Amino acid sequence: MPVPRQLTMQKTFKREITSLEGIFAFIQDFFDRERIDSRHLYSMSLAAEELFTNMVKYNPGNANDILIDVSTAGDQLRLTLTDLDVDSFDVTQARPAPRGVPLQDLRGGGFGLCLVQQMVDGMAYDYEGRRSMVTVTKKLR
Amino acid sequence: MFDIRWGDHGEVVLSGRWDASQSGRAEAFFHALSESKIVDFSALEYISSSGLGVLLVAQKRLAKSGGSLRLVGLNKHIADVFRYSGLDQVFEIG
């Protein structure tokens, strides 16, 4: 039985919002190299942005860079962000869209994880030894 | 490259990619609005939750004086973002 082809690219990014441009370019580069259908690019770019900006926002004083790993395995695209020396924050907890909430009661933030949860096919969180690892997956077929 | 500017007919025209690193400029632009406006998304390729937050704050502020933002020209991905966030119920879209 043939072993599914698996390819990985990884890179670290400084913990600042201005890193986003480089993150988008990194993901685009992976799509180009692996000839991945561009219809998946929006959801993976958005997942990377929302997860990365959360890490920046909630641990601004942390000096560690954030590792981003993107890979394919069989018909699955996988994006993993790893953050070191942080408290646990389970991003997989359900965050439903605030439907039916009156306009003036809606908050201006908090949509990021709600979007990610709906735009990817799988989401996993692992926390061990103050290392936080978030993985999202997307089926390519 | 993200851009926000006035269109020829008084509409707000967005273009490029609106990610979290661009929201400061957009926030200042929308904060200056005092009446209802059409926002043209035709040339906008990407928006994230950061942009949604800016638009929502502007919509809430305008609603207090009877105003609103109407969003036009959304591509499929951006329309999905509004639908998944539930904000398709907050803005007039189309």
C-alpha cells in the first residue's frame, strides 16, 4: 500500500501584528509549491491570522517567536501554530455566532475563533509544559 | 495592500486585503462617518474579524442616530465571513 505523500514547511514569526504580511506570503508560497487549490487559501489565511493575532494579543510580553507549520498529508491540509511559555487557552471551545442578539448588545470583537471554527474541517488543541499548540485541518477534496 | 477611500458617488470604497495590521487606518476612517453610507467591497479580496469589528462599531454608532452602512459587492469568501459571524443579520448586504 503506498504511503501518502507528506510535505511540511515551517517558519517562526515575531510576536507582532506586522508579521501578518510574512505569514500570508508563507502560506501562499506553500500553496504555490504544492499546487493546492486556491479556494482553500482564504480559510487557511484567515485561520492563521486569527490564531496568530490571539497569541499576540493575549501574551504581548512574551519574547518567544511563534512557530507556524503547514503541511499536507494525503487529502488533508494542516496548519499548526506553536506558542511557548504561555498559559492554557483552549481555542476549540465552541463559540457560536451571536445570532439574534440586538445590535447595541453586540461586542466589536470575539468573532475570530467563531469564524475559524466554521471555516475549517477540524481543530485541535494541545497544551503541555506551557507549550500551546493549535492545529486546524482542511480537507482538500 | 489595503486601501480605503471615497468613491465618486460618496460611497466608501475598500480594496486589497483588510487584515488586523490595517484596521487602525480603517477605524479612523469609519469613526469620522456621521451619516448612512454605502460601502463598496468590489475590490476587497479579504477581511478578517478585525475588519468586522471596525464595521460593527461604526454600525452601532450610526444606528443611534438612525443611520446605517449598506455593504455591496462582497465576494463569495467575504459573504461567507459575514454569514458565519452572524453579521449578515446586522448589515444590509447587496
